[in-house]
Amino acid sequence: MAGTARDFWGETFNALQQGMIYVDAVGHILVANSLAAAILGLAGRDLKGRRLTEVFPETRLAEVFTHRRPLQGTCFAAGGKNYRVDYFPDGQEGVLVLFTEEQPDAAYLQAINELYAALLDDFPLYLVVVNRQGVIVSINQMYAELLGQRADVLTGREIGDVLTFSRLPEVLATGRPVVGFEVQYAGKKLLLSEMPVKDAAGNLLGAVGKAMAVEDLAAAGLKDISRRLQVLEGKVLFYQQELASLHGEQDAWQGILGTSPAMVQLKKRAARVARGEANVLITGESGTGKELLAQAIHRASSRRNEPLIKINCAAIPENLLEAELFGYEEGAFTGAARGGKPGKFELADGGTIFLDEIGDLPLSMQPKLLRALQERSFERVGGRKTIKVDVRIIAATNQDLLALEAAGKFRRDLYYRLAVVTLNIPPLRERPEDIEVLTAAIIRRLNNRYGMAVRGLAPGVQELFYRYTWPGNVRELENVLEHAFNFLEPGEDIIRREHLPPAMQQVRDNEAGLELKEAVAEAEKAAIQRALAAAGGNKQEAARLLGIHPSGLYQKLKRYSIN
């Protein structure tokens, strides 16, 4: 694609409301239209000559270079909007990247309706979903029959014309739910609950209305249906949270940033593990992103359409933990809710439970968790009925569980149940080549949050970041950069040393024990050796893993005397 033609197509895609970037064979941007720059939080900037990974760290360009075939339908979220990202390699070793904004309201509302229908179809439930204008998007056949109509005839009509007793117009006007009110219609006493549906940014997309007839509930067996409804309604809430966070951006791995050989290998292993059913133990220092990896494994698994339920074992008092995990029956203890409450295992049925800080699980709870894992069943606190569930466990810890076992604080049999597969996330100090990618992604996210246009780091700060040991890992990097954003003066777009937290400003130039050039050389040499090991000695593949041209790799092999 010649230069003039590239510019022409850039303007053409602008007119089509599509962001367009064209990169060369090593990932350098040759052309980027203004819409692409704006989507990436760099409005008004000329992106030519910059690496795509620098301005778009979540890119999947490496896969396209490796397989040399189009990659379509990947997703990206920025500035409260969702974009479809498509990659098209050409015959000149370049790649065209297109960003298309998605308009997901109708699809999202339809997904909400399908979730309710799939989860609650065992119940005598009347269900309707409307968009933000109050127009019916979907209504189930049971509700339609109550109205004496067919569902397809009612779809597209205004809710006030169809359900005169509904308070959905009020829900749309206020953005607040109206729950548990009674109406009489067609000889039935209906209990209605009507709730707004919002996206991750809190924008109103529409609303959902549910109704049940009292006599239908009685006929179905009120006590058992009440327990099942507790569980399934709880699941719906988790589904809605997942939909809001996943809406339009679901490449499962796009949040796991890093191009170092260690991270590339970790993502490959995690992707393979995601396809199976084995329990997973994720280890790593605090701040390395264990929860993000757990989310990615769930979203890439066959359980992706079921909930991922998270629980922090260190954050819940020991006397409440059993009830939190397994639920409780009415009257089980002072203050127990009427009707009881389902626990995390019930809500996760069919999906995944993420047990964070598993090393802090009290010793008294460990046999109960072990039994639930072995038998896939449990009883609620104060209950006698055995409840069977199908869940996958992903646990995470920054502690050495075998050392805790040796100290009598963790059961060995529970360890082996949890650690069928172990994935370790390396600390940031062991993969300094990821700092640039992570920094660029965090700055872009902070630009969106703060409404700023920070371009990057001053050279001295970049050097400091490579030298620093990052004891708090990626979380510390995020905190340092957000601190800097709060101390930038109006109009400043480069982070300098004086913007950093005082403790980092005091880091000496020789703190790492090496001169800067020597430290960078050592890190580069180590990265090359890891890439060669990961690629089985294949230099072309190692160059791809490192994100450099093969000729550049050969020069570095010669410089560092690597055979």
C-alpha cells in the first residue's frame, strides 16, 4: 500500500466513522487517521513512526504476524465505548487495523432477556424487556398469553400501551427499581418487580419487568421454589455485573498485558488450562494481577456463560465465612435473613469460584471446603438438605502453601485438591521489558479517567522505571502513575521525576548496583535468552516474541556473544 493510497484510505475510513491504522512488517505505524488517534486517547497526535504496541498495548498484532491471516471480531473498550477491532494483513507484510464503534444497546437488552429466560424458565414467570424509550424489545410467551396476544405482535410497541399497570415508565424516568408491588389483572394477583438495566458506565439502556402470579407460586410449591428463586435471582445479578464489565470487549486475554517471554509463555499455558476443568492455583507476589488472570481463564473456558463468583478469604471474619461460602437457612443464627440466603457455591453452580488469598483460609474451614471440593456437595448452615453443585475452583495466593502446611496452617490434602494446575505470575522486576507496554496502557486509561492527554514519560523517568525493583509490582506502577497525574500542571503532557511520589524521587541512580547502561544490557541479554528458550532456539520466532526484526536480533546475539 503506497503512502498516498494509505492517506487516502485513512480519510475514507474517517468518513466511514472507522479508526484506521496501517503498520509495517515490524509493527511501526505508517499511517493512522484522526479517529484512530482519538479512540486510543491520543486525539490530535501524529502516531506515525510509533510502535503500535506503544499506543495500543492490548493489540493482537503479534498473532497476525505469526499466522499471516486476518483476525476479525476482537474487542476493545476505551472512553466508555466499545470497539470491534479487525486486522487484515496485506501482500507487502503490512497489516491494516480497523476500529469500529459498536452500538450494543439492543443486543445487550436481548442478552439480559435471554439470561432471565434461560435461568428462570422453570418458574411461572412473566417477563418483558424495554429499551430506554420504553419500547418493548422482548416479551415472553407467558406474558403475551396473559394479554391475549402473540409475543411477536407486542414487540416494538410502547410499554404503556401494552401493560397499563406497569411502572416501567417510572423506572426509566428515575433510573431506580420498583420492587414487590401487587396488581390485579385478568383475575390474577400479580407480584411485580421492575428494574433498570445500565451499562458499565452507569448509562441507562432500558429496563426489565418480572411478574409472578401468587396462585401459580402456591401451585408450584412455594417453599422449594422460593429457595431456587433465591439462587437464580442471585445468579442474574452476577450475570448482569459480568455483562456490564464484559460488554463488547471480550477477548478474554486482552487485559493480561506483557510481551516478555515469561508472560507470553504464561498466557499460552493459561489458555490451554482454560479449555479443561482442572482446579487452578495462581501464585505470585502481591500486585501481579492474579485476579485478572483468574477472570481471563474463566472467560476463555466453556463456563464463560455462567457466573464467576469471587470471594476474598482474608476479608471475611472466620465466624461468617462458612455462611458466606455455603449459605444459611432461616433461623440458623441471630440476625439470619428471613427465608435464608444462598452461599457463593450455590450462586456459582455451573460456573467458577475464585478464592483469593486462599492461604488465609482459617484452618477450621479447610475440611469443609475440602469436602465440598471432593463431593461437590454441602449443606447450608443450619440446614439438613444436601445441595449438589458443579463448580470449578480457581484459587490464588501470594504465600507458599507448602511452607504453611509445614507450619501446620494449611492442609496438604486441600493443597493438592486446589493445585491440580499451578500458574505462577512472575514479578515485574523479572520482566522489565513489560514496563513500557504496561506504562502505555495505564497512561491511556488514566487519560480517559482524568480527561488529560499525557504522552508518556521523560527519559530520566523511563530509565528510573527500568532500574526500580517494583516491590508492589503492577499495582505499584499504577499507583505511581496516578500519583503523577495528580501533580501535573495544566498543559503538561510529560511525566517528570518531580511528579513521582517522594520515595521514588529519592531512588539513587546507582541503587540497582549497576550503571544504567550495564543494567539495561543485562536485562536485554536475559530477555533474549528467555525468548530463545521459549522459541526452542528458533531465532525468527524469538524475534517475534521480542517484538523486534530478525536482523536486530542477530545484531544483539553478536553483541552479547549469545550462541
